[in-house]
Amino acid sequence: MSVWNAANALTALRLALVPVFVVLVVVSGTTRPGWQMLACLIFGFASLTDFVDGWIARRFGLVTSVGKVADPIADKALTGAALLLLSVYDRLPWWVTVVILVREWGITALRFWVIRHGVIAASRGGKLKTALQTLAIAWYLWPMPAALTVVGDWIMGAAVLVTVVTGFDYLARALRLRRPTAAR
């Protein structure tokens, strides 16, 4: 199977959109509504490619080793850049960014730690976490009236809660995978 297929092309596109997104956020300075909207739309489109590339890969049997590695890298690059920029521009508290990024990198490390024993597939909670993070980030990026910013805070609060809970779930699953076979 070729490495270059539709699913991997979407992953590559998402990765290529990260610097475009970063430039748009920096140019907007989070105070220029037109640029903010464009940055938000690019973020939303890039996030959508994450859902679509996974569906295409599974539906059409296009899952590759390259895709298994590149997809989470693209996801973390996009989400990480967004969280860092939102914190730099004081739209999001730094502790939120740190909690989310530590969990994301920790789960990636866990997946590599157990790879010889099995794969930790994304759970429903993990998918909910991704959806909540994406929605919260988009809410913060869009130039909302001040009265509506509290909605973004509630969405991000839910995202942080699900992020932490699913992080512990992945840790428990990884520890189960690492147990000797006779102990199972």
C-alpha cells in the first residue's frame, strides 16, 4: 500500500496548515476581527481534516504506519500551537495549556511505551476530549462579544475535565497492557 493516499494527504495538509494558522493568529493579535475569523476558519478546517482522514483510512483500508505516526503529530502540532497562542495572548490561562499539553504528550509517550504489547486505541472519551478542545479553541479564536466569552470558559472547563479523566483511563489501559501475559 502506498504511503501517499487520501488519508495521509489530509494529515499532511493539516500539518502544512499549522504555520498558516500561527501566522494568521499573530497577524490578528487577537484584536483584528477579520484576521481572527480567518484564523478560526483555518483552525476549524484543519481540525475537520483530522476527523475526515481517520474515517477515510478506516473506511477504505488506507491505514498506514506513516499515518499512525503522522496523524497524532499533526493533531498535537495544531492543538498545541492554538493553546500556546491563546495563552500568549492572554485569552486562555497558562495552567489550562500546561495541563492539556502534558496530558497529550504523556499519552503519546504511553502509546510508545506499550507499543510492543498492543495498541491503545482512541476511546469515546478521547474523541469527546478532542471535540470539546476543538470547540473551545474555536470559540476563543472567534471574535466573540465579551458577554459570550463565559461560554468558551465552560466549554474549555469541560474539555479540561474530560482531558484529565481520559488521561487516567489511558494510563490504566497502558498499565494493563504492560502486565505480564500470565497475570492477565
